[in-house]
Amino acid sequence: MKHCLIALAACLGLVGAARATEAVDHAMVGKIRQEAFHRSQVMQTLSQLTEDVGPRLTNSPGMAKANAWARERMDGWGLSNVHDEAYGPFGRGWEFRNASVEVLAPRPFPLHALPKAWTPGTNGPVEGEAVAATLKTQADLDKQRGKLRGKIVFLDAAREYKPGDKPDSDRYDDHELEELRAFTVPKDRDPAKRAKDAKERLEQIALTEATNRFLAEEGVLATVSISTWDNGIIRLGGGGSRKAGEPAGVPALTMMAEHYNAVMRSLERKQPMRLRVNVDARFTGDTDEMGHSTFAEIPGQGALKDEVVIIGAHLDSWHAGTGAADNAAGVSVMMEAMRILKAVGAKPRRTIRIALWGGEEQGLLGSSDYVTRHYGGWPEPTDPQQKKLPLSLREPTGPLQRKPAHGKVAAYFNYDNGGGRIRGIYTQENTAVAPIFAAWLAPLNDVGATTVTHRNTGSTDHIPFDRIGLPGFQFIQDRLDYFSNVHHSHLDVLDHVVPEDLKQSAAVVATFAWHAAMRDEKLPRMPVREP
Amino acid sequence: MKHCLIALAACLGLVGAARATEAVDHAMVGKIRQEAFHRSQVMQTLSQLTEDVGPRLTNSPGMAKANAWARERMDGWGLSNVHDEAYGPFGRGWEFRNASVEVLAPRPFPLHALPKAWTPGTNGPVEGEAVAATLKTQADLDKQRGKLRGKIVFLDAAREYKPGDKPDSDRYDDHELEELRAFTVPKDRDPAKRAKDAKERLEQIALTEATNRFLAEEGVLATVSISTWDNGIIRLGGGGSRKAGEPAGVPALTMMAEHYNAVMRSLERKQPMRLRVNVDARFTGDTDEMGHSTFAEIPGQGALKDEVVIIGAHLDSWHAGTGAADNAAGVSVMMEAMRILKAVGAKPRRTIRIALWGGEEQGLLGSSDYVTRHYGGWPEPTDPQQKKLPLSLREPTGPLQRKPAHGKVAAYFNYDNGGGRIRGIYTQENTAVAPIFAAWLAPLNDVGATTVTHRNTGSTDHIPFDRIGLPGFQFIQDRLDYFSNVHHSHLDVLDHVVPEDLKQSAAVVATFAWHAAMRDEKLPRMPVREP
């Protein structure tokens, strides 16, 4: 029996007697579950966002439409203080309508490719010969100068097909969840490596700019890169430059690997290949514009009403699909959690705020700016080179400067690992929150949300909170086919999202938001590590 | 020890003492393996066929190019009696250069689709509204009459995405190979079901013709069908009609499932969708032409030289990819087996012939015609309705009529299960060949070719031999990603073929062809079952 209890405690992620003191509002969890499971609107929200609004590249017309749609929908639910906040300036907007690449000779055939964001269109069809050229260093540019005019330049090496030896879609099993709980003591940071990374990053930025200028000056018709996944999946991001005044290069496409490889093999055989490229894409303006994130609230009541629990996901997406898993899923789950709380008549002590970020895909820009403006940050560097670097690679600029509202944030919860259901949460090494989270998860164990791990997870919008010592967290989610088919790909569309997973996730998030808003204390915090 | 021997015997597919009497030419197998593994040209052959020649729709210019290429390459290797044989008339040729579908409104976006074979092009871009319409019965046609003019008609229901819970690519493990050896005693044929199938087939043929006529008369701009696989894979075949004088309908495309579903959801939401379709496709002539298969030989020597061992694969393919696994792999393996035998100086007793069939994808047409002309068949029906049916659904027309050469065929071996290596062979219930095949496989067990099963396998060019009592066989091959990614899809390209598997296969085929050509007796035969 003793072993069973120890096993149960371990299973719940409990340490010592902490759980006994953490109140769980079982009545409210029951109401939340019922609203989430039986009167869900999460798929309606997801459908509107992915298929009515469509893809939402930051500062594109689609993104502006998404901001407006989110405000309208949340207004309609009776949420308070619905508004956008600007950050930036972010850069120019960009959108595309169509793109095609055809082989004209030796054998006419369509190739499947899509344009990288922030690269120019072709202004109608252009025709030229395919050539392979590596443009990774200044020496490469010098070597190719004068050789690429009127060409369509294939930038990458061919890549051998890798047979898929694992299922596309999977979920955590018990063993894997248990493994997730193991923490690896980190090695010391290596300042020399950090300096080297910073130097290389700056060189890369300079080279990208030089390359874009080179391509335009040389009269290259278009560039083509290989998709990073096989099986015809086109996975892409940005190219060119979003910044007014910076060279945007030439039309740049990402091509499905099998077609890319075929072109490369043809060139290796010295068999010339003539292509027609047509990219209908455009920058929506000539000046850098602010980006926008959207917010709404359920106001707190009483003494703690100026404190806030924030739940967030990024509203922006890439443009190859409709950003369904990345991250309309997160937006829909977070909006649904707000709707559920409103629907069950929640009157929280603290204000519950939803944040739908812009600019996540370009470096957590919306959330970083928001956190800096409202809660604090490190002084901006004055050196223009340092300004170009992400926070994690900059030289120290002084101590963290906290703003008064820094003391008012009870918790931030983020959802951005695709559309898989919540299996638990990462504490970011904040061991004190583990028994609290375990208690909140207990009434949701039966829908698979069980695991608390002290591991850190990164790469999304809880990081700006976490790095200034605010308790910011991201959930553990089932992987489904996020990293096999969907992430940043043309398959990131509604079909690949599982409705029941979003319903479950919304119930978990609403439960977490409610408890964080109701407990006597804000969530425990950790000392700040330098970024 | 006794158990080990029994296990070994079972593993080798041996029954009783038959093996002792089957001679194996170990010296020749060693030479074959060395040529196949260390001086392989199989990937050069595959590359030429898929990327220089390209896709090979029956009677397309690509197929004619493939016939000519095969003749030239086999001539170059010094094979004898290199020639084409005509069959048919097959119908008209068709080819396509390009195809695109764009959403114009509400949100401009490219959709991924490819045209079905033997359907017309659009003669430049056409624009129209997407509508959903079921056209599966005459009543459906009557109901839709007058409603579809200028529309782009989506013919299928949306289909829910099915997450991939198995690896894309796999190989037989020992357990599965053992399972393959289990034979299921068949149920009796049901004459009533056969009559019903025949009736339904004739109704379907009539309806297809009526539908093609209807679509053209009604002024439908194009039709769109959903691809049968998910994950953006476009899998297609033919539409319209290849026969001169029959209505070819209107441009017809197959669209990736996720895009198709998005259109259907838009229509369900009553959100009109305007599309632009551009299909550059054409029939290459106005009259039905003969199809062609290509043959070559290593002549036999001595008393048995008029007897023949045939190895075959189909040269034709669909047009979405380059027909690499289906069936350039088979063609390359069979050609490589001939090259290997020539290279090792094989002087067979019987003639070894390679047959590269046309029209396999349209119903084993090249091989059926060849077998009927050279070896025999059942009398052609006189009733025009019966003529439209495949042999398996026709009413009896009389006894099998054998031609003299029927007695001269020692064996036929076919390769058409993708590009996976050979793991064994199906005996088609011909139990007498099992110990012979097991003996021939023995020196190839170490490269994974081990299993003899009495099961029947169908759907490809050994069937015309098998059904008239000639010993025709197809190999067991590893599945790889043939039925997950590749079969008839736009991913059926060189990248998805594994070079080592083709090398292994060529060694096995050369070994089988050699032994079949050298043994004293032709392979044992089975009584003819009615078709």
C-alpha cells in the first residue's frame, strides 16, 4: 500500500505534502468540462480563423483581418477591454495569390513550389535556365558574379530521400511521459561560444543582405530552395527582407524535395532545363508599419483585480497553408477557454487576459515587445550591431529594469505545440509550481493531462515572461503529425487538427486560468537568470 | 537438432525430399551476384527511363520514346531479336504539359491538382464558380441538367483526414513472411454475383459515357475529384475516354485531399468560391492507334532453343510522377537481369526473352494480347456488350484454344510490386514448383529472398499466362512506401526507389531466368481453370 501511494504521488508529480494545501475548485472544473466537451465552439472558431480569415503572415492583410475577426468574436462573447496593441515597427506587409513553376524543356512538366514570404513577385511569367549555385559566403558571391543573369538559381544541394520509418502521427505513451520527467543538469554556458554565435549571426545578417543585393544587381530571375521535408511537403518561411529600404532580393521559392532533386539531377547530367516561373506576390506598402496583437479580458473582482493571469497564443502564421496547427489551434483553444469561463459565469478574483500575439514567427516579437513595455526588460543596446542580435546573444546592457506591473502578473500560460491535446506542463525549473500544477491537473488526469516536468521548453511566447522572472509556462502537448507533416508546411490546414484534442485543451487551459486567478497568492516565481 | 532441421526446411519452403533433385548452378549464381552487386547498371537504367524518357502513359509520345529507348539500350547490350510488337488498337495518345487551379475569391490561393489522362485541356485559363454535384446515376444527371453550365464541378464528398498510425515505409519481417505462407481455402464462386458484377460493369460503362456526354453538352468547365490519399499526395488515373469517337467529357482533375476538402467546406458554408483552371493537355491524334510492347532475347542453344523463359514488367505508367516504382523499377530490374546474363556470358539452353509491356495500367492489355496471339485464349465473344467486359466477367465462349507455341513456354516471371527487394515468390497454387523455387532461392536467402507461398497474386502481367495454364509468376517484394506514398501518385519518382533493392531484385531474377532456361524440364504446369 505504501508503494502504491508513493507511486501515485510520483505519478501526480507531487513532492512531500504540498498538495494538501492547494485548493482545487472541483465544482468549477465540472462546469468547465461540461461547457468544453458538450457545448464546444472551438472548431467553429478554428474554422473561421483558418478558412474565412486564412493565413496570417505578420503585417499581411490576412493578419489585420485576423485581428479584427478576433476582436469581433470576443466582443460578441461579452469579453471586456477588447483591443489591439501595436508593437514595432515590424516592417512591411506581404501577401501572395499564386505561384507556379513549369519545366518547359526538355520535358514539359509542372513543379510544385511556393514563394518565401517577403520576396518579390515576378510581375507575370518569366522564363530562364535552371542553374545550381551555392551562395553561402562572400567568396561564393564573388565567384558567381556575372554568371547568373536571367537564370533561375537552385541554391541547395540535392538531398537523398529518407524513408519514413515511424508513424506520421503519434501520442505520448506512459513510458514517454515518464521519461519527460527526467531532468538533465545543464552544462555551464560557454561565453566563447556565445561570442562566436553572435559574430556568426552578424556575419549571416550581413551576408543575407549582400546576397539579396547581389541577386537583384545580377538580374537573377528567381531562386529556388529545397523543402526541408520529403513526400511532396512544401515547408517554408521568409526570405528577402520585410524591412523598407533593405534589399528584398528576387523572387524566391521553396520547392518540394522530389521535384528539386530531379532538377539537380538533370543539371548534373549536363542536361539543360528551361523553366517558367510565375509568382503573384506583393509587398503591401513601402514603409515599415507597426504590428498588432489582440487582447481581451474577463475583469477581476475585489482586492486582486489589478493582478492578471494571461493566457496566450500567436495569431500570426506562415502562408503555405492556413496556419491551422501553428497556431490557429492555440488561438482557438485560448479563445475557447475565455468563452468557457464567460459561459460558466466565472467571476475571477484576478483579471484573466487573453493575448493573441503577432510576430511570433519572426522572433516572438509581439510578446517580447508587450512584456518589455508592460513589465520590464534590459536596457536596449546603443551599438547598432548589438541591436540586430536577439537578446540571448547580446552583450550585457545592465540590470533588469522592472516596471510596476511586473508585480501584478500571477501567471502566463501559452499554447503553441500544434493541435495535440495537453498531456501536462513544463515548469521551466520552477519547482515550487509543480505541486500546484499537479493539483490542478488531477481532475483532468482522465483526459490524459497528467505530467509535470521541470524541463524548460522554448521557442514561443512564454519565453519573454520567463526570462524576466515572470511565471510563464507552455503545455506539454501530444505531437500528432506536427513535426512530420504540418509545421510551417502547406499541409498546415484544418484537416490535420483533431477536434477532441482542442476541446480537451480548452478545458485544461480554462481550469488553469481559473485556479491561477483564484488562489490567494500569485504563482511562485524564480530568480531572474541573465538572458 | 531435429527441430532445427524441421525449422530450416520450413524456412526454406521445402516439402519432403524434392529439393535433393533440383540442381542449382552455384557457380553461375556467384557470377550473377557479383555482376548485379558490384557492376550494377540498374540505377543508370532507371534514371534514364524516369528522367530522360519521363512518364509513359500508354500511347503517349513518352511511351513511344520509352519503346525506342528500351530497344536502343538493349541493342547496345548485344541482346538479340530486339523489336516491338503491336497490340490493339489501343486508342488515342494523350499528354499534358501543365495544370493549375487557383482560388480567385474569396481568398486568392493556389490549389494543387493534376489532370486525369484522356481528358481534354482547357485551351487556356477558364474561370468559374465551384459547385458540388454528385453524378453517379442517370437520375443524378437528370437532376443536374441545366444547372452546371460554366461551373467547375466537385464530384466527390469531402473525406475526413486519417492520421498515419503506421510508418510510411516498411519491409516484411520474419513473422509476416511466415504468415504469407498460410493459404486460405477459397469459397465457391457465386455465379449470381458474377452476373450481377457483369451487369453493374456494363451499366457503369454506359453511365461513364453518358456522363462524359452530359458534361460536354451542359458546358461544364471542368470537374474535380478528391485524391484517394491524404497529406497532399495526388493519386490519379484516367478519365474521359481514350477511344476515338467516344465522348471525352471535359477537363477533369484530381486534387490533393486537403485542398479539395477546403473547397467543399466553403461550399457547405454557402461561401461561393471562384476558381481559375488552366490545363495544358492534348490528345495526340484523332484515331485509335495500336499500342506497343518491346521485346529482346538471349537466344537458346541446342535442342531446347525454341522453348522460352520470359521475364517481364510493364513499360507504361501513369503521368503524375515518372512511374519510377510503377513500373520503371520492374523494367530496370528485368533489363538489368538480361544485361547481367549477357555480361556473365550466359549461354542458356532455352531462349530467355524480356517483355516490356504496354497498356498494363488499362487492364494488362499488352500482355493479354501477346499471350492470346502467341499462346492461345478463349474465343472472342460476338455480342458487343460481352466484348466490353473483362475476361473474368464474360459468359463462357467455348474451350481454351491453345496455339502450338503454348507448349514452348517454360516460365514467365513478372516484377510489378514497386521497387522493394524480392522476398520470395507466389506459386499461384502450383505446388509442384515450390521445391524448385525454394532451391533457386537458397543461394539468395542471405539477401532476404526466402519465401515460397502458394497464394495467388493478381493485377499484373503474369495473369494472362497463368489463366491459360502457363506457369506465370510474380515475386513477393518488400512494400517500402509503395502503398502509402507512391502508387499512381505524383511521388512516384526516382527518389522513392532504393538502389540496393533493385540490385538484389536483378540478381534474383537473373538467377530464376537462368535456372528456368537450363533445367531439363519446363516448369510444372497446372490444369486450366476457366477464366
